[in-house]
Amino acid sequence: MTTRLSYSHHKQWPLFALAAACWPAIGFLPGMLLRMMADIKLPLAVNAGIAILIGILGAGFIFPRVYKIPFGAASPRDFLANIGLGQPKPIFAQLTLGILISVLLLGAMLVASLLTGRYSFDPTTINWGSTMRALNAGIFEEIFFRGILTIILLHELRSLPKAILAQSLIFGLLHIKVLDGWGLFDAGYTVVLALFYGLLAIKSGNLWLGIIVHVIYDTFLFAVQTPGGLYNGLAENALFFGSLTAGLALASGLVCLVCQKLCPISPSGVFQRQ
């Protein structure tokens, strides 16, 4: 049995919120430093493996025991359960729904890629490195953004919509790769994806559904895109993002239908203010 924990306010909560937002990327710093200082390039699988270990350290010890945020000092088990990683009930419903959502999103992108006439399946896009990276992003971006950060913002902003919007904007900001028009648009669309993952967390009452979708999505992301994930000109980009938006809309409707009408998943109240 796990203990229901209450939120513990810290005056320095903005710093802890920033730490939660940055933690998923901190795991890649060792590899980056080795490359910059010693010209050693680690394989992607090794880099992602290090990031996973640092993610486990953060979620299992640093935040519950050292930072003591967002619930004060807590055991790792109680901490994880209270941020939305309790036992999913029922497991089969969570897994099935997650797979269906992933198929909708990946299928939407595949349709757009096929319509460009330039798509060809490249099996090398699915490898140990990309899978490890997908596991790291899918698990720890959900834990730290939709879990820890959202709960902090929920209690400090006193509004769930504001908390979901704020974590989404921060998520998009930290995904800016280049400062040109398409780079900023891509980061902006990442905000839309973060809002969608926030919807999954709210409707399911936990983080498991978002983790399942996020891991599958990231694993096969480049397998359903044109070579290099590049779309030429306004027409192809409009086709790609329009198709993905349609997939997100259908997936959102499916989530609302399953979680509210058929009720196979009982919300745990994780995202309610205490």
C-alpha cells in the first residue's frame, strides 16, 4: 500500500520547477562534455543509457529525498505513486488504448509522407540507440513535465488548465533547436504535443498512458517520415502537420470517449489540488 501525500510548498518552487524541466536533458551532459573536451563521441545507445540512469536517480532519490518536492520527504514508492505512477488499473486497457493512440498518430504521419511521393521505409531508423532515446524521453519527460512540474504548477498557480499550459510552453521552449522560421514553428508544435500528453494524464489520472504513447511515438517517429524527417516547402509541411493535427484530434476524441464514457480507467485524483 502507498500513502497519499499532500503538496509541500517551497519558497524556492520556481527553482525546483526549473530543475524538473531541465532534468530529462541533464542526462546527456556527460556525453556532450566528453565530445567537447576530449573529442570522444559516445554511441547514441550509451548516451541514452546514461540519461536513463540519471533520470532514475532524479525521480527515485534527488526529488523525493534531497529536494523534497513536491510532497516533502517521501519514499521513492510513495513519491512515484503520487506523481501518477501507481499501478495502472486496468493494465490491459491502458496498454490497448496507448497502442491505438500511437497507431493513429504514426498512421497520420505515414499518410502524409506517402502523399509526398518521396517516402521509403528505412529499417535503420529503428535501432538500439533510437529505442533507448525513445525510452528516456517517453518515461522521463512524462515523469518530470506531466508529473512533477505539472503538480508544482497546479498548486502554485491554483489552476489545472494554467498548469498544463505552462508546462507545455516550457516543454516547447526547451525543444527549440534552431532559431529560423521552421525551427520555431516545430518548437511551437511541440507545445501542441505537450498539451496532448497533458490531456492523457488528466483523463487517465496517471502517467502510464502518456508514457506508453510517448515511447511508441518516439521509437517509430522517423520510420514513418520522409528521408531525414525533411519536408520540402510549404505544401509538404502543411500536409504533414495537417495530417498529424487530424490524428491528434481523433486520438483526443478517443481518449475522452474511453475515459469518460466507457470508463475503463479510474482517475486517481493525482492532478487535483490538495
